[in-house]
Amino acid sequence: MKNKRPNATNKNKTFRETEYIVKEDIELLPFLLQTLNNQSRNSVKSILTRGQVSVDGKVITKHNHPLTSGTKISIQGNQSAMKERALVGLEIIHEDEDILVVEKEAGMLSMATDNGQEVTVYSQLRHYVRQSNPQNRVFIVHRLDRDTSGVMLFAKNEKTKQYLQENWKNVVIERMYTALVEGEVKKEKGTITSWLTESKTFKIHSCPFDNGGKKAITHYKKIRSNRNYSLLEVNLETGRKNQIRVHMEEIGHPIVGDKKYGASSNPLKRLGLHATSLIFVHPTTKKRMKFTSKVPKKFIKATKAQ
């Protein structure tokens, strides 16, 4: 859209019901994002989901509901009352009736540990979906380590969760990560295959032959490198716990910041692993969907020519 300002006239800013008149054809969510441009995308979506928006007197919650010029939009509650508690360390990048796709920052747990007191991606999303209906639920489908950033997928009902977990290999087309590892990787690309087992101290150990562990296959391609660090594109054929971290140690190039698996440096002050791309078939619509997250600039800067 060419206009930067909202395509509406505000007739009443002071009362709890604020009214707008649409000036051009547009869908409801984009209109609200323009009109409530001092609020976050997640906050605006919550306002819509909770049924606070009426179109010509009828409550509408659909994000893509079409609006035409002259349509009257009413929003219940003043803007300060509509503000939501900000999501910390994550952003919702897609939502529909069955799934949530989010972008997680490094340092945020996917799901609570035994004490259950820490704020996590899961706990925040559970609060988010319950704002529109206390009965709503959210289900974790796969996890990222605390210090791994990037794209995560959640289910919004148990049927979707079960389908995704039971058909994960067929549903997921690509899970691509970007890894910053120690040293200059000489091979341009390679594949690592091993069998992984977990010790009593929760460390994953790799074995080159079948020892009864879980088979793990990792493909990698070098993007750039200098004598200190290499930036790799890593694709998972299997999704085992700590798989990339273990396999990078195995080839002699541990992920930076990963002291547990052999790293001696920490230039990023975090783990050098980012979930960059997730491509999958939607469990309900069967459409191919792709979600990406930009590689952190620090990863790229560390591998500049020296």
C-alpha cells in the first residue's frame, strides 16, 4: 500500500468504543495494523482474536475478512486498555486455526524445566491463546535448545499435534540451520552419520556404528570461512537431541560457545546455532509452507575475511 498513514478517519478517540471509516478496499488485519500503528502486531492480533472488533456492527475475528470503502469499524476499549503484555524473546510470524509459527531469540527456553517457574516460549504462547478463550491450548511439536534462536512450530489443538509428530518425516520438507563453528572447515560440503546415545549426565555421545542408539544424519555446506571460524548451512535428515552440536564436535569443528561439546571460544556470547528455515506441508490445508529467520549479523561478521 502506498499510503503510510491509516486509511480511516477517527470519529471518537476518547470513548471506550473507537470508530473508524475505511477509505479503501483492504483486509481487516492489515487495516488494523495500519490504524493501530502504535501497537505490536501480536497485540493487534489479540484484539481481533478476542472479538473486540466489529465490522458494520457485526463482531469479526477473521484476519483476512475483506473491507470495502465506507465500511464502519468499531473497536471496543481504548488503546491503553487494549495493550497486551509483550511477548518476551519471541515473535509470532504465522497463526491460523491449527498452528503457530514463532521466531525465538537465543536464551529463551522452549518449555519449562522441572521447577516450571521460568518464562518460556510455551508458557507465553499458552497465555496468548487463552486471551481469546480460556479453553484454548497450545502444544509443543519440536524444541530448540535454550541458546539456539530461530523458527519453531506449535500446534493449537491435540489432533494437529498428534498428526505432526506421527508424520513428522513426511510433513517436514526441510529443517535448515545456520551454524558458526570453530576453525576453518576445509570440505565444501559433507554428511555425518552416527548413532547417538544419552548418558546419565544428559550429554549425547556419538558412535560411528549401530550400538543401539538413535541413528542421526546431518548434511552441511560451507557458506564462508576464515582461519578462525566457518559459517555452515546445516540440514537435518533426522531430528535428534543435540544432533548438530554433537556432529560438529565429531568433525573437529564445535559450534562456538558450545563448551559442553568441545568449544573453546565464545565470540558471540551465545551458542552459534540458528534455526533459519522450516518448510513443511500444512497439516490441514496440505499446502507447502516456508518460514525463514534472518541469520544473526554477528554470525556473518565473525567469518569476514581477515
